Amino acid sequence: YFDAAPTPDGGVVVAGWTEDGVDIDGIVRKYDDSGAVVWSTDVGDPSAADWFVGVDVAQDGTVFAVGQTRGDFGSRVSGTDFDATIVKLSAGGAVQWTRQFGNSGVNQDDRATAVAAAPDGGVFVAAKYAAETAAVTPRYTGDGTQQWIFATGSPGDVVEDIAMLANDAFFSGVRLDNAFNPVEGFLWSQSPAGTFSSDTRMPGETTMRV
């Protein structure tokens, strides 16, 4: 598992990947407070590799997981390489919708890196595109409509976590140089309309979680 989030009923949801020797699929699983599995949902294209690296749970128990796929969830973008992906599941683990996003063309390694459920039922997502130097931040409504998508922050920014404060989303992570060495940590915010603000930089630090 790569990430975990608490549920309103005292359980926890985790996200990662599972392998059966033939295929790698993303997995989202819920445990109760005693450690027993409540439900487990594999999500992916049976003919391609998929995995999740981020998960969050809304106030009503709805689950959002994000990651990367080389397959087709019904909205393939890149053609042959990796797309960023997000999936919404009900509180009972049923898949509600999936979305892929990224750059079209070949040699794309696009991936979603973090997710946060918003109070209005929507969701903030952070991603890294192979062809984009800054972080990419789309926002979706509860029904899966992409409201907007921006290249946000500074070149080299990689978002590792998102936290909600009222209706605004705060993104934290690390900026990398061209050799992928960490340069500075950062914390910046976006409003529900996508307005970018409060960009705080911490040279020499590698802020990852918020």
C-alpha cells in the first residue's frame, strides 16, 4: 500500500496495487478498527499495469484514489504510455467512475500523485506530466466532470500531499532540479475556482506531507 485515509465510521481505507503473476491492478481496501477487511476492490485494465499512490475519504464515506495506468479505463489519453488516473468509489467499495488524464502522444509518463476530497463533494488532484515542468492540478465534481486543470507552482514541483482547510486545498511537496535532486520544500494553496495563492518556499528542506 502507498497511502491510507481514515473513514467516518472509524475504519481506514488503503490504496496501492496487487499482482497475480500476470497482471498488476490498482487496489483499494477498507479495514475496520479491529483490522478486519470490510471490502476490497481491484480497479484496472486486465491487459495493462495500473496502481494507486494516493487516497482520501469524503465526509460521507466516498473514496477517491489516484495513480497511474498504462491501460484504458474508458478515457485513454496517451495511446501507448502511462496516463494519470482517478477513481471514485462508494462507501461500500463500488466503483462509481474512473477518469484518465494527461498528455497525448508517445513517451508520456503521466501520473497522479495526491488527492483530497472537498466539502462540496468534489475532489482536488495533483499530478506530474512527463511533458510539463510544473505540477498539474485538476479539480473534478462529484459526478466526475473536470472543472478545470492548471499547471501550477514552479518548474520541478512534485506534489506529495493535499490537505483541505475549509474550502481551499493546500499542496505540499518538493521541488527537484534537472538531475532530480531535491532543492526546496513548498506549500501552496488553491481555491475551489483554481486561484493559486500563498506559495511558501523552504530552501534546503524537503516538505512531503501536510
